[in-house]
Amino acid sequence: AAADRKAILLNLGGGVIGDMGGFVASTYKRGIDFVQMPTTLLSQVDASVGGKLGVDFDGLKNVIGVFRQPKAVFIHSDFLHTLPANQLMSGFAEILKHGLIADAAYWNSLQAVNPQEHHDWADIIARSVAIKQDVVAADPLEKGRRKILNFGHTLGHAIETWSLTAEDQPLLHGEAIAIGMIGETYLSQQHAGLSSEDANAIIATLQQWYPKRNIPADAVDTIISLLANDKKNEGHVVMYSLLRS
């Protein structure tokens, strides 16, 4: 029998499952309740929290979506023991971002974490979720302060989308966001008052965990075109969220 409007959808899996399931729940019969049960580090610290539900369309990332909060989010760090190292690294990029945008002490503490050998993620997950929850609570529909969560994502999303069709081994979301954060750190130094000292320290940390990737010259036009179609743009202006010292 078809589910009625009192049904509740349980989304057990990574970020794609959470986004797709949440989007379906939000639009089915004008909305039924759903619960997020994230199983990857990326989805536990980022995708399952905040109520953003997006799906890709026509080669553009998250271009169709809604804002809708889940009924609950259940996070258990034991799921992370099942993940390969690259999935942990993907989630760790968003954790680093949380420190950069909101909590210098947290960022400094993360310098001592080796994400490939770390086994007790509970405290780190709790801090990252708290940072995101605080930002989202103040601006649930991303009209102002919530935009700081987009640091690294304008350039990162464009590179991620390009890699999906151009690379034999496409970048994971967090890997692309790490590249985006490096690029947007340079922009922050040039345009937002981030000091050279801070910029160099941020880039050194990111490059410690995320090796350089070669992007061929003939990909630049594609990436620029993707930037021009970013959903965050205003008019014909590409919008970035940048850091300052």
C-alpha cells in the first residue's frame, strides 16, 4: 500500500541517500517526516545537519532542492570503522572548514589529528555538528550568516562537477572542497584581508592531507562555465564566502 502523509522515511546511508531521501520525503504528498541516519563522516558532520536537500540536474550540483529539517538525526561513530581512508579524508575536509569559519581553537586542535589513524571521532563530530547547528539556527534559509558554511564550496563544487565526467577517478566531495578551500584562501588573502601568515598556514595544513591534483588547461573554460552557473550567484556575479584574519 502507498505511504500516507503520516508515514516517516528513514534515510540510512551517506550524503547521497540523505539528500535523495530527504528531498523525496519533502515533496511526496507535499511533505512527510523523515529521519537522517548518516553512516559516513561527511554526512555525519555536514550533509545530515541543517536541512539542505539538493539533487544534481543537467550537470549542475544541487541545482534542485529544498530547505526542510528532519524529524531527527541519529549519529553513531561506529559506522566510521567501515569506511576506507579516502571517505574519512572527504569528511575531514568539512571538519577543517568548520574550524576555519567559526572556531580558531578547534582549528588549532585539529592540527594534532591524523584522520587516517584516528579512531575516536565522537568529540570531533559533536563539535562540528554544534558549529553547524549554531550557524543554521541563526539563519535557516541562508540569507546571511549561513553563507559562511559555503567557504570552499563555490570553486570546490565546480571542480567536483568537472571531475565527475572528466576523471577516471572522480574527486570525492570533500577532496574537491579541500581544493576549493585552498583556492578561496588565496582569494581571501587578495580580497578579504586574510594575512599572508594565516593564508600560508591554512594552505600548508590542507596540502598536508590533500595532495595537489593536476587540472588540465583545457578544463579551465568548463570550470569557469560551472562557476557562472553556481546556484549561489547573484545576477552575473560569482559569489564566494571568504576568510579574514
